[in-house]
Amino acid sequence: MPTRTSSARSHLTLGLCTILHGFTHAYGSMLVPLYFRIAADLKLSGVGAATLIVTLYGATYNLGSWAGGMAADRFSRKTLLAIGLLGNAAAILGIGFSRQYPVILVLAMAAGLFGTIFHPAALAFTTSHYPKSPGLAIGLLSAGSGLGFFFGPQIAGWRAASAEWHFWNVAQWQKPCVEMAVAGIVVAIVFLLLASEAPALAAPSKPHPMDPSLTRKVRHIALILMFRDFAGVAGLSLAAIYVRNVFGLSTAEAGLFVGIMMLPSMIVSPLAVYFTPRRRRLPGLSLILIVGGLMAATTPLWHLRGALIILCAFQTMQLASYAVSDSATLERVVPNVRGRVVGLFLLIAGTFGALGPWAMGAWTDRLAAAEVQSSYFVPFALLGACMLISAAGSKSIARLGPALSEFPVSPLEEISPETMGAVP
């Protein structure tokens, strides 16, 4: 049985990792409501050029995931997570001070390179603290994505419109970059001081080899769920462009819209894992993806308030599917390879998904009537189709075999002290 002290340290570590998760996604989404300001300030050819900044961040973030996974299975995950947030924040700070588009693109890739550490290390790190019940630990960690997707665009839109400080000729759209970067540096230092390792399951100096059969199965999962990843990332940018063009929202209003759109996932993602233990995980995943896809396709049928409700539901389903699919996958693999499993998945699925912002920006730049609501039926239908295709990913996850732990068998047991215990 874990001691009360070790349990408290594990709970604190999980909470801190959730905050790091928030910063990771806040940095990746904060520029979304600022596309039009960026394009105007830097005199770019269109919103597609502005979306390229976010696309390069996401592409680098995911292309480096395999290396991040190998590092997570070999070195201190706590140290890696702190380094990742520090480097990510430093690059975002650089974006806040640069007025050269090529330099900003390079800094976006640098931010993504440091950000790539988070998911492989964090998922392996938090599950090592809760070895008997990794599922709900992943569910709670996933609340950080909603936190980041909510505060990132909302704060960016608000501060870009209201920040009054002046320093080094920083543009209005850059001020939230500076402010959020400084906050991230502080949080990284706090994490390094307060988070604790899980010594009983610390990563070995020589990682356990990853079975070729497991590698093939993870690749297959990624090749299907990459459509889900594309739908989510593309949907975020498409929604911001859509409400600006069709409903004439300001930068601050667009940031608020996008932030609210992501907010419910903070609660729904952990609950989705809580209510789908064991044999319910994979059917639950398919249902979530199908419902989310059908909702996304109907977005252009609604006025502003209805579109907000529909997009809230779509993104809630989308982010909840990450929590459920990550739980279902990592419950089926041994702890010493979890970092590489996550890294390989993101290398394939995440990289494809990262093309979403650029694809939506380029598409909407070419719309003959970008201010007409009906012009967006095809791109939103595409998002819905991608979600429906990805529902087949449940069968691929099932090929990994049964969950390794004998726990849990019900939602109540999943959070009981006997099953969700910290490492002694």
C-alpha cells in the first residue's frame, strides 16, 4: 500500500503535469485568433501565411515525437518536462520580440521542438505514478488540454486588444506571446522544484526494446487516428477564420469564441475515461468520434450562438477521444515502452494533423465568397468525414491485446485507493 506522503506527492505531480499540459496547448493555439492581425502587421499575402506559423509549430512538435519518446524511456522524465516547457516558452518569447516573418517561422519550429517532449514524457511519467490504474491518471492529465485550448486563444485575443504596455516596438499581437512566455518560465521552475519522480518505475539507462509487432500495431493505429488529429487541429483554425469572416467578430471576440469552444473538455475528458473502464473503452471511443463527426458537419447550418454550441460539442468529443484512446492504448503496453509508443503515434498521426491550420488557411484564402456561410459546407463536412473514418481506430487498438492490469473493473474501483495508488 502506498504511504499517505507518497500518494500526496504523486497527486501534486499529476496536478503540475496537468498545468504543463495546459501551457503546451496554450502555446500551440494562442495565435489562432490573431491570424488576421499577424497577416496585416507583417504584410503577409493572406491568412494562409499566418496559419503557416502554427502549422510549422505543430509539424515540428510531432516530427520530433519519436526522439522525445526514446528520451522519455531513458532519461529523467521530470527533467525532460521542465526543459521542454522552458525551451517552448523561450521560443514563444522570441516570437514576441521578432518582426521578421522568416525568423518567426524558425522560432515556431524551435518552440515545437521543445514542445515535442511533453506528451511522450508526461504520459509515461504520470502513469508511472499510478501503475495500477493508469487510465484515470491519463484522463485527469487530459484536462490540461482543455485548459490550454481555453486560456491560450482567450488570453491572446484579450491581451492583443487591451494590453497597453510598450517595450521594444512590440506589436499588439505579440504582447500576449511575451506575457504567456514569462508565465511558462515561472511554471517550469516551480515544476522542477516540486514534482517528484516515481523511483520504483524510473526509466532505465538502457530502455527495454520495443517489439517489432508492437511497432507495427501502433503504426496502424496512428494511420487511422491521424484523421481525428487532422479534424481537431484543422477545426480550431477553421472555426476562428469562419467566425471572423462570416460573423465579423473582433480579435478579442474570436479568441473568446475559440476559448469557450474548448472549455467543456476540461470536465468531459476525465469523465469520458471514468465512465469507460475496461471493455467500455473502445466502444466508447467509437461513439465519441462518430457523434463528434456528425456535429462538425452541421456547423454552417447555424447562426453564431448555435455554431458555438455545435463547435463546443465537436471539440469536446474530439479532445475526449484523445483521453480515451490514450488510456486504452497505454493500458495495453508495458510501462518501459510507453514513451516510445506515444512518440511513434504522434510522429505519424500528429504530423498529419499538424497540416490542418495551413490547409484551412489556404482553403479559405481561395474561397470566392469567404463571407458567405454556405461557402464553408465542404470544409466542415471534411472535418466530419475525418472523424467518422477515425472511428475504425478502436479495432486497431484492440489488436494490442487486453489491458495489462487486473484493475479496474468499474468506475468506482478505478478511483479507489487500492487501485489508483501511488508508487510507494
